[in-house]
Amino acid sequence: MRRVDPRRSRAVLGLLVLASVTIITLDARRGVAGSPVDPLRTATAAVVGPVETAADRIATPIGAIPRYFGDVSELRSENAKLQAENAALQSQLRASDAAANRARELDGIAMLADSSGFQTVTAQVVALGAAQSFSRTVTIDAGTRAGVVPDLTVINADGLVGRVLRAGPTTATVLLIVDGQSVIGGRLGNSMELGFLTGDGQVSDDGVLQFSLVDHTVSPRAGDVVVTWGSRNGAPYVAGVPVGSVVSVQSSPAELTETASVQPYVDFSSLDLVAVVTSSAEDSSTAMEAPKDSSR
């Protein structure tokens, strides 16, 4: 290897130091006209500046990579939180809609019971199915412990639902009026003419009741209201409960009779809250008169 002369190195270092001191002195003594080293400084900046700018442009995105991934993670977390809050709000909205519907049903049942003088037990439909030879029944969550026994009238805010078939301690089976085996005594609300209603087994909006009048000379008309005829001691049907309205009339020239199709007021496909009529105003008046009869 080539040996470096120490004296030459010291001489070079001395020259560099002398040059640096000279430049510093000249730069410190600059006046209005500027420093003699300004051209050198400007040339150096012209060369180094673009390099620094390019390096900064390259380094800035690279330095932002950790922050980018941190922002993405934070956004994902925030998005998951918002989705959970949205699902909770939708669930609350659905629950509030159901609660509002039930509140309206309860108000309607209370109004119908008060106007008719009924004493009722409110219950909720918990199952839909067949019972015995009947095909259209529902199960409610009230039974004998609540005063529900067979052959009681069942209503809701819209009108007649059916009658109690059988009852256990905490549940009861209700036969719907649309059942094909169901027969109900009814009367035209405007003329009080009597007849019999039979179901067609349909719980959809297309389901209708067939109404045959006792007096074949009476002609029902579309829009006529049909209410319950009533039974002895109000069992199984109390009198005066709205059933439905006449939508069409069919004539039978051979038998000289007319049969009316009645659209029920109750929507059987969306049954929820119902009320079992445990006593009526008629029952109360009979009970009040009983002691007078027994004292004779």
C-alpha cells in the first residue's frame, strides 16, 4: 500500500482551515451589496434544492405508510361500531312499532268492551294450528286460572274472533269463525234480520263468511253490517259483536234464496292480542234479577 506523507496531510488540512476562515470572514463582512460567497451559495442551492425536493417527495409517502394503516384500522373499527349502533336502532324501531300496534289493539279492545258492557280477559295468541276435527284454531296464553273456560266469546279490537274450545290452567284453544265447521248466528245490523254464518277455512284477506238469512224474502245488500245474534246466557257467543260487512250477494233461482258473502272485520293472518269475554251486561242483569225470582 502507498504510504501517506503526514506533512502533506497537515498542509492540506491547514489550507482547508485557512480557506474556511477566509470564507467565513468575507461572508461576515458583507454589506448592502451582499456577500462575495452569495453566488456560490446560490449555485449550490440550485444544484442541491431539486435533489432535496425529490427526496422529500419520496420520503413523505413512505413516512405516511404507518399512519395510513393506523387510519384504516381506526376507520374499520368506527365502521363496525356504526353498524352495530344501526342494527340496535333498527331493532328498537321494530320493537317500538310492535309496541305501538299492541297499544292500539289494547285501546280498541277496551273501547269495544266498554261500549258493549263486556268484562274481558286479555290474552296473546301464541300458536296457530288444528284442534280435534277443526282446522282453524289458535292457542292463547290465558286459561282457567285467569277465568277462561270453554264456550266463551273471543274478540279483538276489530270484532269477533271465535270461541273457546277448551281451556287448561294457563292456555286455551280458540276456534276461529273462519273455520269450515264453524256456524255462527248473525243478524243484519240495519234490519236485525237473522241468519247463519259459515266459514270457508281461509285466514287470508280472501277469506269470507257465507251468510244465509232465515227469511228468504229478505235481500241483503253490499255494505250491510253483520253482528252476532247471541246465544243463551251468552255462550258461546254474546250478542252484538261486529262480525263483518256484506261484499256480494249470490242468488239461487232454484231454491229462491240469496246468500251473502261477508268480509270479516278481523285480520286472522295477523292475530296478536285478543280478549275473552267472561261476562256481559246481559249476564249482569240476569244475575241481579235472580234473587227477586227466588224470593217469590
